[in-house]
Amino acid sequence: MKLETVEKKLHVTYPKEFRDIYETGAMRWLCSKPQAKSHLFPNKLLEPEYYSYWNLLEFSVVEHMRGTLCLRVELDRGHWKEGVQILPFAWDDEGDAYFFDAALVTPEAPVFSWAKSTGEVGLVNHSFENFICSHLCEPVLNGKIPAGHWWVQNQLRWLTPEHQAALTSSDPDVLEKLLRQTDCWEATDYVSYR
């Protein structure tokens, strides 16, 4: 399944930042084509040791994940804010889901997260670029992978020049600051419970 098929089925549009990377061909593996796996974008199937804590959703499961998120909130006696169009794109090993609000029309692509443990929804990154940057920065800062490793270098193309310079500096203080700038948790009113 392709990105365009998901958009038609769900009557939504992926944010420009996400779509731009997709259109380079770097996300071909999300179309459920094993022969199209690529190192051009973080891919847990190929690099589990580097991205052991989150993974992008293949396009074939986006609709199911969207339904699951809606159902989970309903089972917890809650409801989603009127007008929100959740568009899940990733999940982590804790069961938390990352999504865009397709109803937002902004040049950036704010990333939201539904926390499985609490049912809360928060803004976790102010843009998709920040999402990528923070998830690259964390393993470098924690010493799991060096900044000069080919895999990190391959992902730099999706970052702003400022974030590229900070990430490759290998300075712990600079990396700590970068992580604080790109990663956040801001509560939202996207979900309310009775």
C-alpha cells in the first residue's frame, strides 16, 4: 500500500515534511515491499540495534492503528476532541503511538503522542524534523552509537544545517541542548475523559 492510498482511504493528507521524504523514495519499505527496504530512512527492520525503541508504521496498518487508538480512548471512557484527524505514523516498544493531526494546516508537522500507560496525548515535537533529530540525538548522546557512524551520517540529510552541526559536534553539552530543543512534552486537550 502506498501513502496516496492511505490518504484516499482516510480522507487526509500527510504533512509536507513527511511527504517530502517519502517522495525521495526513502520510505519505499513502508509500502510493505520487502525488496524495497532502504537505509535512507530509519528502518527498524534493518537497524534494530540503533532504533530499538520506535518504528515507523507500514502504510498497510495505518488505518487499523487509527481505529485502535480511537477504540482505546473509548474503552477508557474518553473521547477525542472534535475536528482532530489523527494520522498515526509510528509506535514505540512501550505501546505509545506517534501521530500527526491531519486537520492542522501548517508548514511544520507537529508530532503528538498517545501514551499507553496514562491515555494522555501530548505534543512531543514541534515538527517532523525535530522528531527525527531528537531520535537521532538520543542514542548519540547516550553513547549507543557514535555521531560519525555511517548510519547517523545517512540520516543527517533530513535535518536542518543547524541541527546537523550540533548532532555531529559530539559535544555532550551541545547534544543535551539539542535534545531539549527538539524533544518536549506539552499537554493537549486532544483527549478528555469522563
